[in-house]
Amino acid sequence: MASYEDLYSLWNESGLRNKVVVAVIVAAETIQGEETSTPNHANRLLWAKATLESPVSVAGAMFRFVIAANKDATKQAILDALDSNIQAAVDAAVDMFATGGE
């Protein structure tokens, strides 16, 4: 389990940060093509639009979530996470951020 100091130090890991930026872009692109019957679809579209306009900014908030969501892993395990694991963490968090500004 990573210590809070370890988790905080991940903030400066550009490789991990870059993976999260790409993952939010991929999530946004996926949302653009999802069914309109998807729960929270309208807010998800707003989030996707904001993400595609400013992916680095949106990824900053998502990056904090991904780190916190993986607090039970070791620092090295988080750094070694596969792209698919990063994508799954981002995809799982989208609805928390897709609130339509509420």
C-alpha cells in the first residue's frame, strides 16, 4: 500500500499524468458515440466537449481521482499500470465529473 507521501509524489510523474490525459481524451471520444439512452448522457456529452477543448485541465482533476482510487496499491504498481487499467479508472470516474456544472 502506498503511503500518502508516495501518492503525493505521483503528482510529478509525467508518464502517469500523460496516460491519464490520453485516457480522458479516449473517454470523451467514446462518449461522443454512445447511445442517447445511456444514463446521464447529456451531462456526459458536456463533459466530453469540455474534455476535448481542454484535455490537460480536465485530466488534472481526473488524475487526482485515479491516484486516490488506487491508494491500496503500491507506488510502483500504480506507475506500472497498463493503459487499460488507467482507462478503466478514468471511465469509472466520468459520471462523478459529468454533472453539467451542477
